[in-house]
Amino acid sequence: MHEFDCQGPYRVRQRVEREQSVPHQVQAPRFSSRDAAEAFALLVSRESQQTLLVEKQAPAGCWLLLSTVAAAL
């Protein structure tokens, strides 16, 4: 299944239109590997028809965007 980890460095969250900044404490599922996060994002985007972001937490604490996952129409 997915390597869900409450403290993993990868997270999946919903994309927000015209987002200029992200609140520091975003409630989002976190994973221990990028593959698990992207697989989860693909599954959820297909089921919910929404665009999701896969991000990784950098050593300094900020979140870096790795990929955007959108449901195919």
C-alpha cells in the first residue's frame, strides 16, 4: 500500500487557485517516499477530479514543490 508517515518529508495537498503563500501548518497526508506520495496523489486526483501538489520538506523547513498531479479528463 502507501508508505503513510505522519512525519515523512513528502506531503500531498490540494492546489489552491492563485495561491501566493501557504500557511505554515497545512493539514495534509505525509509520506516517507516520493513514489508513495505521487501514487497517492494520482489515485486521489482521479477519484476526486481535483489537482494535487506533491511537496518535499527541505532541511531548512520550507516546502518545495516537486510535482502537480491533475486528473485526466
